[in-house]
Amino acid sequence: MPKEVRISPGPKPRIQIFRPLPICGMTKGARAIFQLVSTVNASFITYLRKTIFPDYNPAIGKNSSETVMSSPVLQRAPAAERNKAPILETLKTILPVPSNNEKLQILEIASGTGQHIAHFAQSLPQVEWQPSEVSSTSLRSIEQYIAFYNLKNVKPPLMIDIVKPTGEWPSPLNSPQSLDAILCTNMIHITPWTCTEGLFSSANYLLKPGGLLITYGPYSVNGVLTPESNVNFDAGLRQQNPLWGIRDVKDLEQLGAQQKLELHQRFDLPANNKILVFRKVLYIHWLRETMCTV
């Protein structure tokens, strides 16, 4: 049975920063006192902002995430902004420690805006990230995130259609057993089942033995979907596209078994989402497990 871990959302601190008042019209002494207080206040505010906002960039003079949100080029998905922190904390417990000072090689499928990979790359420098997308608009946004945060451990994004055979993907992603992990967030429920089949097939081809396929999103368990908000969400997805919908963990587990991927861990995250971790098993182990189920 896969291990289950619950991740609780952290607090959401807020702080309002006030601009200093104009000093015109003050006496010379009052102006000197005010400037001294303003200097101390500015230093204290800088400290607070660096503590509360990890993306704070003093060279820019404002919170980097605030700049990103107001950028006409970079895209911003509110859901990605909310869930990037709990996903990161889970990744820290999942990912192995690289050996021989080599970076872990991780491919992100359906990188979206680039918010996730920009956040993860800053906190996981031991990983070399490869983002990908099928949308040219998203690819441009990812490039801008990489440039904005000056991410040295993120490769340029590649256009990948997950339903195409892995051998047709851009080099070097068509090399078998070349990746330590594949990460895919919020794709499975908003794409046809053929995309999920392509994801698992590609994971079997690209992952090293023991490599991980990590998926995030809403799932039903043994045919039961909870809470009511997820039931309504699923109905809305299927009304929008009959080929979409929240998938069941058991169906993914069966699909994984066909591709030498066993469900290894399951994590409950905020907002009724889960992280599923599939591990690529050795061929002999997979063959034994397959024969036992026949």
C-alpha cells in the first residue's frame, strides 16, 4: 500500500507598506530627525519583506512576485500561486539526494505559466529542470520567468505534445532512461485520457530504474469523489469537454502497472488535491508482479 501523508497549508501573512511622507516645509532639525527615522524604517521594512516574501529582490527594490504579477508579458495563474508552496514542501520529501554532486534531471510536463518551475528551481538548486509546454504563449511566459529570476538551473522550455511518441520529441528528451523524475501538475483532469496514457508511456521510456513520475491534482479514490466542490468541479469539466474529468486513483494505478510504474506514495494536499508518486520498477520485479495479476 502506498504511504499517505497530509500537508497542511501554512499561514498567509500580509503586510501593508506605507510610503514616507514628503519632508518639504519642515524645519532643518525636524527634517534631520525625520530622515533618520525614515532610514531606520526603510531598513526594517526591507527586513520584513525579505522575511515574508522569499522572492524579494533588493536590487529591484520591490517584491519580485509583485513585479511579475504586473508584467504584461508574464502570465499568472492564481491556482498556481496558491498551490506552489505546498507542492514544493512535498517535493522536498520525495526527491532523492543526488549522488556524486550531480544534479537531478527532472522534466516538467505542461509547465503552464512557468510559476511553478520558477518557484521550485530557487528552492531546489540540486535539480536541473526542463520545462515543457504545447502552447507557444506559455512557452514565452516560461522564458520570461527564467530570465526574470535569472534561473541557472532551468533549461529553455521545449514544445512537447504529450500524445506524440517520445521518439519524436526534441533532443535530448528522446533518450531512454535519462531522467530522475517527471513532474506533471493539473494536467490529467483537463485533458483527454489519451494525454494521461502518453504521460505514463513517456515516463516508462524516459525514467531511469527507480525514477519517479509525480502527478498533482484532484482525484477520486475507489470511485468516490469528495468533497461536493470536487463533484461540481468534475461536472463542470465534463460539460465543457466530455473527454475531460477527474480521474480515479485506481485507474491511474492500473495504467501505471502497464508501464512498469507502481504507485509508491500518496499525499493529501490543501484544497482537496493530492500528489501521486509512481516509481519505475525493475523489469524483473515488474514481470513478477504482472504474472501474479494474470
